[in-house]
Amino acid sequence: MDCSFDQLNQLIPSRQRAALISVNSMFFSAGMSLLFPLAGALADRFCVIEKNIYNMT
């Protein structure tokens, strides 16, 4: 279900909307705290940065 922010503003009271946005932000941050180290480990494993730096000359 795709809702716009205008629809959320009309459907959800202000106090609940603030809590919903806060919880959404918390889950996003938790997901990124897991995803970023994984992306770094994959980059280290496949030498993504080193290949690009040494091939630029």
C-alpha cells in the first residue's frame, strides 16, 4: 500500500504520526548499521577500492 505524506497527515493524528516517523527512522538506521559493514566487507573481499585506485593512472 503506497500512501503519500498528505494522506498520512489526514489519516493519522499528530502524536501517532510523530511516533510512526520515529519508529520508521529507527528501523532504517538499524538496517543501515547492518548493511554498511556488510558492503564494506564485500568491498574488501573483492578489492573494489584498490582496483579502482591503481587503474586510474
